[in-house]
Amino acid sequence: HREERRKQEKMASRPVVSVYSQSKERTTVPLAMPAVFVSPIRPDLVQFVHTNMNKNHRQAYAVSSKAGHQCAAASWGTGRAVARIPRVHGSGTHRAGQGAFGNMCRGGRMFAPTKTWRRWHRKINVNQRRYAVASALAASAVPALVMAPPPPPKKNPTAPP
């Protein structure tokens, strides 16, 4: 694994580059490649930083705290050959006698209702961010990586063809 990383780090070792003017004429002296273009290429770090920075645009969402508890219900207790889940009171309507409150009941609350105080955003170290930018920039200096075709989509065995 270490040897593979060394190979990736050496990919963009192009010491000088030709600079062209707006009229597409080459300048007389080739210039030294900026040091950022020969920094190590770390796709794992770029992916980590990109994934975590993308989480910083999210908005909090949650279900109502009252959801699933907006009807009067009580358990019928044991001895009636039905589950001990709370059941809606009354008669003369389809809702009467139906299970309520539980996450397995129609119209009941969900299991572990979502909360707005979930950890939505992620803090990323400044050095990691800078390293990822330098790494992505260095990858853009490797012609083989830039011109390579995109990888094929992963096959999902559960999805229909």
C-alpha cells in the first residue's frame, strides 16, 4: 500500500511547463511548475473532506413531538386475546379498537422520532482541507488522470435491470 502511494505521489513530477500567450504563442523560457502541482495525490483525503464539507449545507428536520399521540387510547390489558398495545376508545367508527401510539401501529409514532438536535454539521481540520485542495489540484496536473474515462457505475444486485 505504501509503494502504491509513493507512485501516486510521484505522478505529477513535471519540473517545468511551457507558458502560452493569448495569441497562442509559446513564451521563450519554460517556467518552473508551481510546487502545489507536485504535492501528494490523496484521493482518500479528498473524498473524506468533500463528504464532510457537503454535510454543512443540511437543514435540520424532525417529526412533530405530538405525532402519533394525538388520540386517546389505553391498553385493554390481558385476558382478551389481543396484544397489550394501547387501543383507541369508543365505538361506531373504524378507528375504535385500533392500536395506537406504538411504532408498529398504523397512525402511531415512528420508532426513535427524529430530532432537530442531531449532529448535522461536521468540523474539518483546516490542515486537512488545505491538503485536500492541494491534492485535488495536483491530480489535475496529471494528464492520465484528467483524460481517464469515468469509472462505470457500481452494479446494484437489488435494483431492477
